[in-house]
Amino acid sequence: MSLKLLIDEDAQDKLLVKLLREADHDVLTVNEAKLTSQPDHKIFDYAIKEERLVLTYNCDDFEALHSANSSHPGILAVYRDAERSQDMSFSAIVKALANLEASGIPLINQFIALNQWNY
């Protein structure tokens, strides 16, 4: 199964996008969607309209958007550590997505911390 992802501006590193596409995910970046520098609520609204999960490092803001509107395709949050060496690598993010998909849990209307799926 592949996921329809909208990659938030803070997470649209070329290597991550490449790895996600190689893993057969349907990836659209905020830049490709012509949403660069738009506020988070516009990114969220676009993801809802286009039925895409948001992949973001901007966890607090998107968790607030989820709390305000829990009807959405899903939000996949990657938390960063104060110690950068503890952050998830791009390959770990791809692996966490595979683990999440394999679990079979529904993603719709969910705010999911991908860090918990990195095993």
C-alpha cells in the first residue's frame, strides 16, 4: 500500500522526498503544491481537500489544528530532539511509515507521532 502524502515545508528535504517516492508513496511537497510560506491552516485545508496525509516536523501547530478539526486524512508528526543526533534519519522515517502501514491501524482522523513507529 502506498500513502498519499503532503510534505510540509519544514520536511521537504530532497533526499527524504526521493526515499519516500522510492518506497512507492504518492508524494506532493508544499512547494510543488504552490503553498510555500502559507500558514499551517492553509496547508491543513489543502491536505483535507486533496485527501493527503500531512508529514511534518511542525508537531505542536499541527496537533493544535487536529484538536480544532479532527476530520482529516491524518497527520504524521516527526518530533525532533534537543540533541540533533537523536533525530530520526530520513531512512528511519521511511521505515516508520512502513511499520505503521504494516500495523493496519486506520490513519484517517489521527495525529500520529512517527517516532513511536521507528523500530
